[in-house]
Amino acid sequence: MPRSACLGFLYLCALLIAAPAAAQDTNAWTLSGGFDLIELRGGRGSDVFLWDGTFSLGDATDQIMLVTQGGGALGNQIDEVQARLFYGRTVGNATLLVGVRKDVTPHRRDTHAIVGVQGNVGTRLGWETYVFLSDEGNLTGEGQIVYQLPITPRLYLEPRVAVGWSAQSSVAEATRSGFTEGEGTLRLRYRLTPKLNLYTAIVHERLLGPTCRLARASGDTRQSTMAVIGFGFSL
């Protein structure tokens, strides 16, 4: 899919999702969210286009949340699309989540039950963790920590660390039980307006543990480092 078509598609989706917000009654639940990441990653291989967006309808205590993630190599079809639908209950600084995840790829269309927790420590540190149970009985999970470090009122650093794990080995996913993959990212964001920001970043991905040893034995790529440009916006 060409670059312009990718960006146009996501922009149209955002407009369609945001449109009902104007019709909200002031006493009803409110719609919030946006795309935290819409980015191009470039390295030694093909350039990759990725997105990650979250939309929430609710109040300070109860929410219905839709998360959409996906991406693929530029010039080819999008090879991974994932949607998550949650009910969330906020208690203190944490939100407890239960829901369902649907993976849509060219060859697999798996469904997972999800339980998760999102939280904040102060105003700068955010964290989230999820456990997934697939319709085939596979148990996996992931977690992420994000920190925002202000440099100026509009410019800030955003380091992120994410890790994934699996409770069992999977031939289809080429993974072994244990920690399977990790990602470290350092983004430098500039806030153009309260709702729009631009960023550049360096991201490092690598396989971990037995999954990394499996990839080494198969001659597959075990790690990569990429330069990133992108933007994010909120409703």
C-alpha cells in the first residue's frame, strides 16, 4: 500500500470515529483518545509503516475502549492489523481491563480473551500489562513502560521499554516459552498544539531467550535498529 494511501486511510478512520463526539450530550459519557503513534520506520531492510490508536467512551470510572494497531512494509499490503475492545474500570491510578482481541493477517485470524491493567505513577510515568488467551488455548502477554521527560514546554523526550512473553512454544509463531521479544524506543516529541505532536525516534527490537536461540539456529534476523519519524494526535 503506498505511503499516501496509508496516511489517508488512517486520517479518514480518525475522522469517522471522532464524528460522534460532536453529538454527545453534556451529561453523557464523553469520547476521548486518538492516535499515539503514526510512524515510518527505516532501517537496512524495507521501510515500515505503523500505527497505534486508542479511543475511549466513558466517564472517570467506567469506559469502553477500542485499540487499533497494525502496520506493514511500504509498497506491500498491510500485513498485520489488530483490534482490541475493552471494558475498563478505574480504581485510583489504575484501570482494570477485560475484553477481546482480534488479529487480522493474511494467513491467521486469531481471537483472544484479554485481561489487563493500565496505570500511572505521577504525571510522567505510564505503564500497562496484558495477558492474552487465544482461541487455541495459547497464553501470551506483554507489558510496556513509558516516561515523559520535559525539555521545554513543547519539547520532551519519551523513552519506552516493551517486552513480550509466551507460556508455551508455538511453531506457527516461531517462538519458545519464556520472554520472546523486547523493544526499546527513544522518541523526541514536539507539541505543535495541545492535540498534535511530531516526533523522531530511534527504536531497537530484538528477540529474547529461547526464541532468540531458535531464530539463530534458523538463520533468521534476531535484532534490528531503525530510525523513526511520525506524529500523534488526540481528539
